[in-house]
Amino acid sequence: MNASELGIVELQRALAQRDLSCADHVEALIARTEAAAGLNGYVDFDPAPLRAQARQADAQRAAGTALPLLGIPIALKDNIDTADLPTSAGTGALRGKRPKADAEIVRRLKAAGAIVAGKANMHELAFGITCNNAVTGAARNPWAPDRIPGGSSGGSAVVVAAGLVPAAIGTDTGASVRLPAALCGVAGLRPTVGRVPGRGIAPIASTRDTAGPIARSVADLALLDAVLTGDATPVPDASLAGLRLGIPRERFWGELDAPVAAVMDDALQRLRAAGAVLVEVALPGLDALNDATGFPVALFEFLDEMPRYLRDAGHGVDIAQLLAGIGSPDVAGILRPLLAGGAIPEAVYRGALETRGQLQRLYRDTFESNAVRALVFPTSPLTARPIGQDETVEFHGRQVPTFLAFIRNTDPGSNAGIPGISLPAGIASDGLPVGLALDAPAGSDRQLLGIAAAIERVLPRAAMPSIS
């Protein structure tokens, strides 16, 4: 048994059967973390408190304590407040600063017995998808260390995919859990907005933000979702036979990298062979609605909500100091103009919220009129690109904006606030992972997890990259 390859459910079984102790498991993770230090997945990792937490969990288990995550190490994205570890959101003005209190989701994880393994690297202030962070250094994809891991929760995906921790918690505003999960070959869940409490998480925009888990299996995602949300509704045992799944062919499948297209074709064949009914669906006007919603909401709410977060966390930093400390040029280019006459007018923001309502109705009508349980599409149209291509990447023989290329498929559902999941779909011909995404109606998260578990069973089993 390779302890570093165990997911949460497998680890729980090994601990319950006494095939492994929490202390032994943590030692295996520490050794692997030290071997994989070059991936820069963690920005804060200290073996001493990790060992102490593991010894305490072993003592609790010996005393008969039963908790859903007792002794399970979980990594946290560096924008999730922890009172006993710094929370910098990957930016210079907050480096080394500890908030007054744990985020609500950290409190819930600890109450469930989880061990906080460390803080994971991220794109600065969560405004990007490469995790090429000029303050904390670039996080590197375990499958190819010269490639991006995706973002903004890139470090969270790196530490799970590399076998440094069984699972991690990231945050997702437009792609930031599902994209790194896809590019690193693991699973990631974006819950319906509002199911996971956001208190104590450095914000972009509460209308769009949500924390979500990254793990090695759907069963692990479901367990973490129950702890984070308090929703213990059983995940239904779904069957693919006769299950109607929507294929938004024109908008989400129209232009893919050849390696991605090949993996996706194989995934659809597997779904058909298992009896799924694949229904071609259209979402007319989607791009116009999405474009009018996304950035106006994010930038207006960031300028409104971030100052409040900084005050509540007790960092002694104001919004001007925060923006002045940005080190990554792409993030500075987005945020610094907000204080120099570039703020989103409130009328534009209010209009964007109205457009968001239209976007939500479009998704709701699409699910209902086509009688489909979920939409299926490639998480990303392209595989991981080399680190350093922050502005543009080559795609189909031309240079296109990096950010927009990678979030093309995940952003619309995010703006609508609906749940989404990315599953490992296979390894492309370029040797890099590809993800299959599902979007589902608002509030149907536990049903979506059941569908995802059924799909997971017919897809190729996810591997773990070797760490040299």
C-alpha cells in the first residue's frame, strides 16, 4: 500500500482497519512533500504541527472518537483564513499575516476531525488561471513541471495530484477549482453559490465566489461537500442507463485542441456504451449574457467586499496598500486601475445583475425543456500550456488571450451560480490530463455528485504522476 496515493475514503478504511496510523500516513506525506518541493504547491508547510495533529488524531481514534474526517490531512488555498497559519491570498501586502480567526469552513473541517496540512499556492488574489505568481513563485503541474497547473486554486490541485495530501479546498469564481483539477488530472467540485459559507475567505465577488473541494474521487468530493455545507443528503446511486445528458455541441465543443478532442470523443463513446442518452442542446445568446455579467460583477464587488474582509481579518492593511503590494503584472493590470478612475459604475453593476438573472433563466429553461439532468463538455478546450504565457497562448495556430481561452467553458455556469464538477477523463496524446465537466441545475449538487460517480466508473482510472 502506497500511503501517499490514498484518497479520503481509502484512507479512512486503512485507518479503521489499523493497516495504517495517522502518524505513519503523515510521515509518508511529509517525505513526498519534501521530494516534490520544486512543484511549489505549498506556500506554508510545517511538518512539526502536522505530526502533532496526527498523534492527537491517533489518540482520539484509540479512545473511540468517531468523526467523519478524523485524522484526514486537508490542504487549504492561501485565501482561506487560518488563525494558526498565515493567509496571504498570494499577495505581497498580506505575506506572513495571520487573521484573527479561522474561516467558517476551516472551523467545520476541524470540528469533523480534519488535520490542516498546509496552505496551498494560488494565483495572486485569485485573479488569474496560470498560478504564475510573482510574489510566491509559480506553482508547477506535477505531470510536466514546465507547465501551468491551472488556477487560481493551482496549488490545491498540485498537492492533491502529486500525492502530497488526499484532498484540498480551493475557491472558484469562474474556473478556479475545476480548471486546475482538469489540468492536473484530479476531481473538483464547484458547489451552487451560497451552499458553502464564505466568511473568512478573501473575496473576489460574493455573487460568484464559492469554496469547493479538490480530491481524487467523487466519493471524496461528496464527503467534503457534506462537511463544508452541512448537507448530509445521501448521494443517489445513479445509473447511466437511460440518463439524459445535454451536449452543448456548438458553444462548448466547437473548437478544441486535437488532443483534448480525442479524449472527449472517447468519453462520449463510453457514456453511450453505458446507456446514457446524449441530447444535443443549444444555449442561444449565452456569450452575450455571460460577457455582460462576469467582469462588471467581479470588479464592482471586489472593490466593495475586499476592504470589509481586510478589516474583519485584522490585517491592518487597507485596499490601497493591498493593491500597491501586487507583484504579478497581469493582476496589477486588472486591479490597480480600480482606484484610478477605472471602477465599475453602480448602474453598470445593477445592469449586470439583471443580465445574470437572464443567464440563470437560460440555464434553467435548457435543463427543463430538454429534460436533461446535466450538461457535459470539456472542462478546458486546451491542455496545460508552458509557464510564462500569461497574456496569450497558441491555440489553433493563433495567439489568443490566455485567461479567456482557459475559462471559456467553465465561466458561464459560474456566473449563473450553478453547480459544476470536473472529472479526470484521460491522458491526452501530449501526455497531459484532460477533464470532463458537468453543469447541473442550481441546488442539485448532491444529485450531480451521484451522476458524476456513475460517469467516473466508466472513465479511465486516474493515475498519479511520478515525482522525481
